Amino acid sequence: MPTRQETLHTLIEPAVAALGFELWGIDFSSQGKHSKLVVYIEHENGVGVDNCADVSRQVSALLDVEDPLPGQYQLEVSSPGMDRPLYSLSHFARFAGHTITLKLRAPFEGQRRFKGLLAGVEGDEVLLQFNDEEYGFPIETIEQARVVPGFDN
């Protein structure tokens, strides 16, 4: 059975693609009356405020018709930004060589949060270097991951 994220991704992706953007990912947080749906879009030439507004109008109309989410929620359309979340193996592969933070669904060696160098992807595992060692985390064990922005002097 697909997760809520997968269902929303399948529903929203064609509308985003029709406007010329890549659907980078979706975050939905349900907090009673204050639920929020964040739709991240990407484009090779960047994403501006007008782009987000166009996608927001399209996605909002689609969600009004399909009604996949119960109750009220706030819709936000955004660029993934420099500290972008990573959702798929292809995202992790694309950002190999960057520093990332990782939060696991369950503790590994007593901790859930890690920060290290993203060494790449092998099979269904994300390879992370920290504490002078390389560890492989199956993608399904990762709750959240983000790129740590680097600034050159």
C-alpha cells in the first residue's frame, strides 16, 4: 500500500512537470489544525517566486478536485534550496561528495542523527563517511536527510 507521500507524489508530479519543473519532493506534517504540505520544485535555471506561485495555483486546484488530504492544511511551494532535503537514491547519488545530515528512523549504535560526507550509493544503501569510517544505511531506514551548504572563502 502506498504511503501518503507516494500517493501525493504520484498525484502532483504530472501537474508540476506540465509546467516545466521537476518535483523534487514533498513533505507533509499533520499537526491538528496546523497541517502543512510543502512541495519542492526544481528547474535547471533556478526557481523564482513567480514559478512557485504558478505551481501553487495548479497544485491547489488539483488538490481541491482530488481531495487526498483530510481537513485543512497550508500549501507551500518552494525551491529545495541550498540545504535541500534528499528523498531518493538518485538524490543521494547526485550529491555524492557533499556533507549531509542524516536522521534515521531507529538508532544505529545508539544514535539517530549523523553528519558526514556522502560517499555515494551502493544498491539500496546510502554510503556515509564519519568518524574515519564508511557506513551503509538502507534508504528505507532514513527518516530525513539534508545537504549541509558549503561556502568557499
